[in-house]
Amino acid sequence: RHRETQAGAKAPRRPGRLEPEEPDGAARGCPAGRLPARRHGQCGGGSPITGKDALSALARASTKQCQQEIANVVCLHQAGNLMPRSVPRHCQLSGKVSPVIQWDESKTHQTAVGKPVRIAYMLVVHGRAIRQLKRLIKAVYHQQHFFYIHVDKRSSYLHREALELAQHYPNVRVTPWRMVTIWGGASLLKMYLRSMKDLLEITDWPWDYFINLSATDYPTRTNEELVMFLSKYRDKNFLKSHGRDNARFIKKQGLDRLFHECDSHMWRLGERQIPEGIVVDGGSDWFALTRSFVAYVVSTEDQLVSQLRQFYTYTLLPAESFFHTILENSHACETLVDNNLRVTNWNRKLGCKCQYKHIVDWCGCSPNDFKPQDFLRLQQLSRPTFFARKFESTVNQEVLEILDSHLYGNYPPNTPALKAYWENVYDRVDGLSGLSDLILTVYTSFSRLGLQKVTSSQTPKAEKLCRFEPHGFPSSVHLYFYDDRFQGYLVMQEVQNSGTGQVETLEMWMMPRGALKLAGHGGQTNRLQNLEVGTEWDPKERIFRNFGGLIGPFDEPVAMQRWSRGPNLTATVVWIDPTYVIATSYDITVDAEAEFTQYKPPLNRPLRPGVWTVRLLQFWEPLGENQFLVVPQTFSHKQPVGKDDSSWLHGGPPRNEYMEQSFQGLGGILSLPRSDEVEKEALRNAQLTGKALEDWTDSSIGSFWSVADLCVSSPSSCFSLDTCSKTSWSSLSPDPKSELGAIKPDGRLR
């Protein structure tokens, strides 16, 4: 599942990172009695740090703290003082022992064997998808089980929402500590071990099984079926193995390499030996573990556990192998069942595109989101599976609705919001620090456009009662989807009614306007289905994660084309800026089976603000074109743009050259108009500041976005405004599928 990237490739860290965890252990400092690295290229005693991986990591790490940690780890490793050479094995069996347990559909409603087991669900969550998390909890909740939630340290909004949720149920708690857990990082294993210790110490939670879930999981069988199954096999530990040659797994997984996590990055530091005496195994980091095994891992002084803890502190994807390896070498090895009770939607052709190379010095894979066409996979009957992953409501919510109805029946007729989904992208409590200048520009422009719409749509008599002045920045912003289509942004703004002086809260629905034109001529050659420009292209799900295509002068846009199947073809893509400068032109080859093509041209920045055009041609005949907006920014470093900023921010690239090569010779073929007037206008616009700049920004955004509707959070003297809770679109409108409510007589919420 994993391939190396070049150690020398510069790996940018994830933006928006909070401060790293406090140093602890050998990974973070230097153990007593051992010499630390004296300086970054040299160990104590004067011996140099060697190895291209270690030197590359030292050169790329951006903080002194991280560089020192890397140097300390490498020096200890070079001295032979870091890794255990051999580890004791306690398992009396040779080879892998894993009974095959089948699922018997005819016995699904048997009574549990003995006392029904109680489960501690460990929910490991990040991001902002609180409604999907609530929907998961609603589906798996039972008052006999326990729910412990760890929210990534960078996800403050989700943490606040999880704390509020936990107040309503005695068997739901949030960890009182938080970590930054990156993909593949040692921090993830550290988080699991600390959570397990907590769960063992919560005396009024008598759980029998530990099951970890993320917010992108969902049950595929009912709680009753799961409890019956685990009660029958109450002494078994369920972990999925890689199922391939062990030596190949070790290489693919990078277990024979030394890694260290700092600056929210996993750095590859060189080679190492697997400890002698044990069998190393691994696979999935989703599992169901017995309380006795969890207690053994967390509490024992056994050398098997302590030495493997040391080994896995410096391991990529440690949670995918640590528990497997301990169990297979422990006295409890016969309790292993090679099944993690999950269905995972692997599509390695799409999911293995090295999408984590900015976080780890390795190539990794990630499962795809389930879609309705995958539903048959969710219903597989031969293997006992109780959960599936991944699901993302911003990608496809219909499959969740199908699965939920299959398990628990349909919601009553006329239940609202079954096809709607909202996800918060900004909350005032988070502060402005998490917003880019571009996003701050767009949100404030949306607010102004919404307030203009309120006033302009009133009768002269009502206008006085419907004139509002904004109070500060927007208070929250949500993405809004309906029927799995992006419907726009919902911007909440505190305002003062100019007529009454009353402070009110309005929500504005900003809907994107389409700007795609496909050529009318038919024939086999025109396979083009869609042409889109955006940022944050996700090659796995094949969507732009920047919903609505908000693009600023310093972004790096991608042009994506979607095709039907047909004959091979070569197409030409031309990018034209607002002053008819041809920024770039390139050819793309479209194979007969190709569904998507995409390319990010290396344009010099800043991009000139205004309306850009991307044309797609074949033999210089148009196949289609789309327009996109590069937004004129009203903020720079969170402050209103001043004279010093405006001209360089909005003046286009140096010398008007987007690339070293000029493409202006294509102007005649493309029949572009003369650029004199638009160039003069662009020069004038580049000098704008204050209200004039806001007007230009609002006019530009208004040509790509419309105000679909507005509402007010509580009854207003502006009678034409609906109360938000009575609309079907507002983030304040009812959403029963994601509302938890009271515990029902059967102990459940759904």
C-alpha cells in the first residue's frame, strides 16, 4: 500500500497547524545519560550525521525544535541506542493462527451468549462535519455502550460542538486532552494508547470491547446483531492483516525505515533492522479489541510491549501494525481473528496517488467514499462485517440515506432535510486567523450583496424597516448541499436595523451561477461533458474541494475536463486573462477510456483579478469554454487593502508574463478583441482602495453569485423576511437526521 517518495523532494507542511505537542520521551528529547546532537549536522562526540534521508530531513525541517529532535533521534540510532535488537515472543504457536468466522444470516436474531457485551466506542474525529458525526452517533448509540471522543487539536469548532453534545448523555465524553494526529503519524498510536488508559480508569464504564470509529464510518448491521456476535466470540480480538508475503509487507509499509514525527510531518530518517525473535504483522488500523488485551497493552511491564512501544514510536502508520504485532507474539495470540469487522471501499487506481506526500516522506493509499452504486458491497453476507468506510456527506449523502433506511426503516413521510446537508466552514469563535485574505474578502462581499438585496427588493413603504447595517464580520458560514449538489454558501451576519435600532441576525444564501458553454456541434469527436476550473483538486474523489471555486490572485488553479468514452483525441486548452492576455496554452491527450483529465499550469502570479476564460479546442474548433473569477481582494494580512498593496496585488504578473513563453500569437486564431480599453480599465482597477475597491469586488462576485434567499433568526420588523427556522434551506432549519434528541425506550436514538 505504500511506496517511497524521493527523500530530497521538498514536502510542505499542512497550513493552519497549531502548536505541536509538548516534547516527551526519546522522540522529543535526549534520554538521560546519552549525548544529544551537538549541532544539526553532527552528533555528540564529533561524529557526523550520515545518510541521505537524515540529511534531507534536516534540510527540509522548518523549525529549530524539529531539526534538533531529528538530530537527536538520528544520533541515538547511529550509536545503536534507539531500537531494540531483539524482542521476546510469548506465543507458543508457530505461524499465523486465525480462525475463519462466517456470518450466519439465519442466526442473526439469536439471543446473546451469556451477558451481552458492552462496547467502548473510540471516536477519532477532525474537520468540521459535526452533522455527520451526530448522524453516526445517532446510528450506533445505545445506552448500554460508551462513547469517548477525541477531537484533533486543530479542530476547535468540532471540539466545541462535541463538548455540547456530550452534556446531554452520561455515556458520551470528550477527552480532556487533545493531540494533533496526522495521517500515518506516531501521534495517532500515542492518542489511542492514552485513550485506552483513560477508558480503563473510568470506573463507572464497565466496557468489554474497544472499537475505534471515525466520523466517516457508518454501521452496516444493527446494534443487536453486533452485540450478539461479540457476545458469542467475547474472547476474540478482531484485526485485519495485510494478507500478503510478510517481507513484502515490511518493505511496502516502511517498517524497515526509521521515521520521526515533528512539525506535523513524518520524516524518513534512514534504514533500520526489524527486531529479532518476533513475527511482525499489520494491516488495517481499525479494530475491535477485548478489554483484557487493551489492559495488557496499556498496563503491562512485559518487555514485549515496552520494546515494541519503543520500536513503533519511530514507525510510519504505527497503528496499522502495533496491535497486530503485540497480539501475534503474546500469550493471547490464539485470540486473533483476521477480520476487523469492516467493509472498506478500496479503489487503489484512484486512492493511491501519493496524496499524503505533503505530510509524510512516503506514498500512501486512502479508501474512496461510498456511492449508491457501491451499495451491494455494503450488503456482503459471507463475512461478519458491522461497519463500513468511508462516507462523506459533501461527496455523497444518498448512500447514507439508503444504508440508514435499510437498517432502521424510512423516516416518516414529509420529514424535512433528508436530502439536505450543511457543513460549517467558519465560526466567529474561531477568529479570523484561520481565514485567508481571499476567503475574508468573499464572505464580507457576500454579506454586502445580501444586505443590498434586502433593501432593493422592498416596496418604498417597507424599505425603511428593511435597511440594515452590518455589525463586524459574518458570524458563521456554511456550505449547503441539496440532493448531493452544491447549492452555495450560507452567510450569517449580525446587523442593526436602521429604522428600529434593533440588532438582528440575517442569513444569506449565495448561489453560484454557471458559466459553462459546450459547443453545439455534435458527432463522435465532442466527448466533452464538463469543463471546470478550481483549486484543491481531489484526484481520489475527482472533485474540487474548494466548493464554488473561490480563487484569488495567489492561487494555483487547475482546469479539469470530464469526458464520455469515445475515440482517442488531442485537445488544446487555452487560458485567457481579463485583458485578453493568453496566459498559457497546452495540449492534452484523451484516451478512449479516459473519464477525467486535469492540469495545473505553472502560471506566474499574482493572477490579474477579473473574469478569466478557459477554452477547449480540437483542431482549433471549440469544444467548450468556461469562465472563472479571480477575486479582487479587499484584505491583505487581515487589514483593508491600502495604496501600497493594491497595485502589486491586482496588477497581474511581473511584465505581464504568466509564463516564460508568450502565446499572444494565438490571438488571431482565437479571434480575441482588441485589448486597449480593457487594459486601461485593469490599470485603473489595480489602484482602487476603500469603498471603490469593495464596489469592484462586489460587482465581480455578483456576476458569478446570486442572492437566492434571505432569512432572519428571530421575527423581524422587516416583515418580508422569513424566520430561518421556517425555511427549508437555512442552517437554522430543522434537520432531524442529524438531531440526536431523547433516548427512546429501547435505549437507542434512531
